[in-house]
Amino acid sequence: MSKQCYGVVGLGAMGMGMAQSMVKEGLETWGCDLNPKALETFKAAGGKVAKDVHELVSKADVIFLVVVNAEQVEAVLFTSGAFEKIKAGAVVIVCSTVKPEYAESVGERLAKRNILMLDAPISGGAVKASQGQITVMASGPQEAFDKAQKGLDAVAAKVYCLGKEAGKGSGMKVVNQLLAGVHIAAAAEALAFGIRMGLDPEKVYEVITNAAGNSWMFENRVPHILANDYTPLSAVDIFVKDLNIVLDTARKVSFPAPLSAAAHQQFIHASGAGFGREDDSAVIKVFPGIKLPKGK
Amino acid sequence: MSKQCYGVVGLGAMGMGMAQSMVKEGLETWGCDLNPKALETFKAAGGKVAKDVHELVSKADVIFLVVVNAEQVEAVLFTSGAFEKIKAGAVVIVCSTVKPEYAESVGERLAKRNILMLDAPISGGAVKASQGQITVMASGPQEAFDKAQKGLDAVAAKVYCLGKEAGKGSGMKVVNQLLAGVHIAAAAEALAFGIRMGLDPEKVYEVITNAAGNSWMFENRVPHILANDYTPLSAVDIFVKDLNIVLDTARKVSFPAPLSAAAHQQFIHASGAGFGREDDSAVIKVFPGIKLPKGK
């Protein structure tokens, strides 16, 4: 096998960390993004800059798509015409959170030109991405996992292989986002209620993180509220979108999801009230009659 | 100070472990319960058996009430007339999950006879109770904490002091039960949805417990579902009751709690469908169109 060449489309918070992790591992890695600053940063870190997606896909044997949503996947891969320039036998790794049915449709279209796909949503956040320590929930043919292995090893602490079919990776991500969204909305509901009852919010955090009511999201997000710091690490509008995906997917298979629906309404409320671009913990701002912590 | 004497009213799963933990620490501990078998077990473990609550309260300086709900607290303490027999200066520790306003009312009535109260809901389950390792979320006057200290040390790994006023302990428990109930219902919704999408439920457990969607309850309860074992450790009907308390308390202070309300409906559905006495993870049985794991 001749020397492999990697590509990352989308050098945002996640994609930049992943691309740099591959460079650190000595992999030839091409990046592209609409933001010239991101390209400069990547070049300074030893990456190769493609002038557009067409150039990138004509170079790369393994292409990570780290764009925001299905609309961007569609635009970058198909509307742009890049699809026609991808090398036969290349692997496209779709990392965006998309509906399982959309992941299936991308796989079918790529297969027509003998391009392999991994349906491979990611989680872990920007810090873990910069450390090459994200989690990848992937499904696709074994050949695609094999061809992409060095790249996956470079970016991920853990790669779950969830089956051969596109859709399984995205399905698992949907399950995770369902829980993540419900748990953030529940953390907000519980903390706001505690404040309403006159409890000290710092005490609520201390007790709950040591009790059966704890969740990963409660432990992670409540400190933002206690510090009165709503700088978006992940924004309210991301969960408006991700719970859209959860609920659209659920409807498609006639699956009732009342907790997801209730959480979705809370994020929509927060977005409508003007907090859409704040940290997702700002969903607590929808509750009336409470004084939120002022921070220190 | 003369030798203190302890009492435990209610030798069920939690109370028995707590009473035995005090016996192990060398504290003189009296127990009473309506179930003669529980009394035999406690006697065999070195405990002293009171013939009724009247005898118990006439002996004990510190009385743990470990009964199921507010109705039982009311019956045991007041309707029975035991209230009149409690020693002046004694401490009554109410461990049941009750509404904060009810805890306040008990405290006010006890204060009329100079009896101290700790509003002290517990968590941790039967195993931790038997090891003297429960968590106590308590509020009340410092004098009550001081007088009860040896008993609290014997039963608890951690005692949170949440303020002087009755109601704060119960308020914290309400916050915990809100999260616990929502998280169990969310775990069921997420796992059932994963199964509906064709994901392997064992894989869902593996991925989610290592991802941001995890919760204490997901990690603890999903194994019951995977094992097809709905032997009640805590039953569906407990969460029907506890979310009743959450929502009644919320209504009282005009606090909207949409996720709690959605979770409550799921537990009510499960109870109405005949699963009320099964493990609370049986709330997953409300979802249509899925095949639950058969266990091994």
C-alpha cells in the first residue's frame, strides 16, 4: 500500500483538534475550511492546506467530514460536485450528527462510485479532540475501518464498531444526544427547583453529584450556572437541533419519546427567549421566580 | 451525659440495616416494626425489641423514623399517641421521603413538647444501609445534630448539614428524586429507542456508560433490563409516589416542572399496565413495538 493521505473538511473546534492530532502522529493531513484563520492555524501546526474541497478529495485516501450538520455534509460532498473527484476506494468518514436515514442515503450514493463510508459521529468536546482522545461511534464495512485505522487511532481514545450498516453509528449518537439533552434540561429543572425551595445551589451541586440523582451532564454543566458563566462550549441551539433529529427520527419509526419532547420544548423556549447562542446550561433561564447564582 | 439510647421505628430494607449498624457500633438500640419476622431478625443481631412505638419512644433519646411515607410518619408519631410519650429533649430523625411542608409541620408540633427534630431523608439503598454507609441529607438545629451524632456516624458514610430549618433536608431529597425519576424514565426511553432503531442493547449500554449521555441511574438500572430481571430493588410505584411529591411541592410554589411531569406519566402508565410492583426499570415496558432483552 502506498503512503496514505488524510483529509479533514471543517477545521472548527472538533475538526481542528482531530486534524492536528493526525499531523502529530506523522500522517500527511490536508485540511480545508471557509475560515482563512483556521487554515493559517492549521498550516502553522504542520498541516497541508487545500484551496477547496475539490483539491482535498483529489489528494486524500481517507476524508473526515467534520461539518456542523446534514445540510453541510450535503453541500460539501454533493452540491459542490466534490463527490465526482473522490478517489475510487477512498473512505469518507462522516462525523457530523445526522439522522440515521441520512447517513444511509450518503452511504448508498458513495457506494455507486465504490467509495467506502463510515457513519461515525464523535463525542468528547474540543479539549479531547486536541488531545486525540475523542470517542467515535462508527458503523461501516470492515474494509473502511481497516483503511482508516491510522487516522482513527490518531484522533480517538475509543472507536466503537457498531456494525456494517450505515445508520448504526448515527443511531447510537441519537441515543446519546437524547440522554444528553434530557439530562441538561433535567439538571436545570432540578437546580432551579432547589433554588425556588430556598436551597443553596452550591449545596445542591455537592449533594447531587454524590447521590443517585447524578448525571454526566449535571456534573459538567451545573458549574457553569454556579459560576454565572454562559460562554458557549456547546450552545442551546445545538440541542434545539439535536433534539429535532431525535424527535424526527422517533416519529419516523412511530416511537413515542415524551421526555425528549419535554426537553426539546425547554431548549426551544430558551432559544426563543434570546439565549440560543449561550451555553446550553442557559436553559435554566426559562424558569420564573428564581434568582440564579451571580458567580464569584 | 448519661448513656444514650437509640430507637429505630420501621425495620424494613433501610431501617433494619441502620438499626443493625448502630448495634454493631455498640449503641443500645431499640427497634419496632409490625412484622414479627423483622423483630426476630433484629433480636438475633443483638438489638432490643420494643413491643410497640409507645415503649420505644419512652426508652430512646434519639429516634430514627424509617417508615415509608408521610402517612406512616403521621400514624406512628401522632395518631398512635406516641408523641405524648417521647422524652423531652429527645431527637426525632425523620428519614422518610416527605414533602418539605410536611417536615416543617412535624417539626413545629414536636417543638411544642421541646422535642428536637432532624429532617433527614436518606439515600443509598439496602446494601449500603447494612454497611452503615448511607447518605443523610439533614436539616435541623445544631443541638439535634450533636445529640444524634453517634447514631448518625454509625449509619452514614456522609451526613450533609443543610441548614437549621426543617424542610431543607426534604427539599434536597425532592431535588434528588426529581433527577432520579427523570433519569430512569430517560434511560428507558433512550434504550427502547435504540432497540427500535435496531441497535444492540448491550452495545448501547457499553457506549453510553462511557459517553456524555451517562447517568447514575442509567448505569445502575439498565443492567436489570439487559438481564430481564425486574425483581424490585425499588419499585415503579415508589416513583409514582416520589414524583407525586415532587410535582405537588412544585405546584405549591408555582414552579413548572415539565420533565418531571413527563417522567411521572411514564411511571403512572407502567403502574396502570400492571408493573407497579416490579423494579422501576420496568418503566421501559410501556414502549410499543420493541423486543426487550431476554437475559442470559
